[in-house]
Amino acid sequence: MGIWSRLFGSKPQPSGDHAVIIHFDYGGTDLDALYALEEQLENAINDAGVGELDGNEVAVDGSDGSLFMYGTNADQLFAVIRPILEQSTAIHNAVATVRYGPPGDNVRSIKVPLIKS
């Protein structure tokens, strides 16, 4: 559950068709570090005006998860969040899926490894 959901109980509608989805290893059920990372990402995205953080999904055992961000320009969104993710110690073995349009089989996307260990 993302910051918005924890505060208000429901998620806002995504602000664009483009997406950056981060898949990562986590390694625990204490999600405080993940919530702190989400807050950093949300602040950076909002400050830059490039979209929104829509929340997360984490396995029940805390082994892995995903972060979901949406905007109208995937490259601009990724440029804002990439430095934060690359410096994060909260997540490991992260891979970004940068999607250039709405979900679908024929939508262009690229995968970018972010954190090696």
C-alpha cells in the first residue's frame, strides 16, 4: 500500500498512460525502509511535476516487490527517479520496466537494471 492509500484509503487515478514499474528484492517484512523510499520518490516526482507514485506490491514474506509510477512521459519520469533508486539501500536487484503507453501487448517498453547487489 502506498503513501496515498495509507493516508486516504484509496489511490488516485494514474496521471498518464506511460509507466515506470520497479521490480526488486526486499528481504524482510519490516516495510519502514520501503515507505521511506516511496516518500523520497513521491516528493521528487511531485516536485518535478512528471507524474505520480501509485503505490507498491510486496510479497507476504517480504522477499520481493514492485513500485508503480505513472506519467505522460516515461523518460522524464525515469530520469527523476533513477538517481534515487540507484542510491537506495532499501531495495536490491532492482529492474525498471519503462513503458511508453497504456498496458498492452504491442506497447513499447524497455528493461533497465538499476541495482546490482
